[in-house]
Amino acid sequence: MYNFSFKNPTKLIFGKGSISKISQEISKDKKIMLVFGGGSVKKNGVYNQVAEALEAHDYIEFWGVEPNPTYETLMKAVLQAREHQVDFLLAVGGGSVIDGTKFIASAIPYESEPWELVLNDKTIKQVVPLASVLTLPATGSEMNGGAVISKKSTQEKYAFHHPLIYPTFSVLDPESCYSLPKEQIAAGIADTFVHVLEQYLTKTNQSMVMDRFAEGLLLTLIKLAPKLMLNHQNYDDMANFMLTATMGLNGFVGMGV
């Protein structure tokens, strides 16, 4: 087993009705920007839950973060956040929205060309705090310090990582995933399986603890996948999948390997 130092600072708030708890996690003196994708949160009720929870808070909204978030779109959010002196970001969506929000958080205080943050994440020295409300289990971005951003103008796509871009908290309500299309559930299962497998297929007996941890997550996915394909509105099945996706790429499985 390799030497390692491990810390995951993200607070998980998990379960039915947990979106209402975000009001207790964000100080009322914060100027918040809510970051959204294409609008599905207005159809599944998540937007209304977030708005109700933050009714006593001061916030603005940014819409339009696309799958595989682009630098060009995210810079619009950065400029809006700077104009309104935003000092807290709340991503509401799946991995792309959360990844994009991590870039926004890094770029707001950065005085040079923000694409430099993606090309060299060591240039990240300060970020605006961020949190997330997860609506699509897949990437683990809700509990890790990584993000993937594309730049359309140059056809570039890179990952960047930094301890400062971990969400301060993430809300996971399995019921928020009931309206997802079956195709997205399938993609999320595959994504999670690959994330765990990549960390599992290292050296034999290098870390018995992490091997057993990874096998537990993989076996859970194998058991859940056919059930979720038939019905992903069973609370316990969705809860187990949602937590498995988070644990698949939040650093735990990779300790010492």
C-alpha cells in the first residue's frame, strides 16, 4: 500500500426532503448564485424546493450550463457573478452543472485569463465557496475536488483538480431522481461502474481494504442495475445507487492504491 494523506471536506446531506435543509447551511448574509442546466429542475419540482428553502436569502440565477460544460458559457456566469458580487455558489443539477460551478468558483476571484486555471490548476489560490444539490447520480463531482471543462473555440477539453473546489456540502435526495429518463439512469450506472473499476484494477493485494470496498460498490451496482432499469422510483434502490455513485469517486476507494 502506498503512503497517502486523505481528507474529504464535503458534508453530505442525504435523504427525503433534504433539500429544505440548505437554508440552514448557507448564511443569510451571503449573495448566492444558483447555477442550473437546461431546465429539468423546473419539471421535477427541485427548483421549487430550492427556491422555497432560500426564500429568506438573497440570490440570483444562472441558467444554461450544458452537458460537458464549456468555458464560453461558464464565463458568462463568471461575469454575472462578479457584477452582482456573488460570494456563494449553489449548483443544482448533475455532474456537468457541478463541474461548471467549480470553474465559476475558481474564476470569479482570478484576475488573469481564467482558462489558465484549467491548464494549470496550481494557479488556483482562492475560490468562492460552493455547494450542490445533486439531481443525477453518475460523476461523483458532488463530493470530490475535480472538474472537466471544454473550450469550444480551441476544441480543448481538460480536467482540473484542487482541494479548494470541493463542495462545502452536497444535498442528495433520491426522490429528485425519479423523473430521470431510463437512458440517464443507465449511463449513470455505467459511469459509476467504470469509476470504481479504474481504481480497483491496480496491483493485486496492494490494498486489501480498498479492494473489498471497491468490490462492495461493484456488487451493489450489479445487483441494482436490473432493478433500476425496471423501476427507478423505488426509494431504497435509488438511495443505494445514489450513494454508490458518490462513493465511487470521492477518494475513498483510491486510498493507498
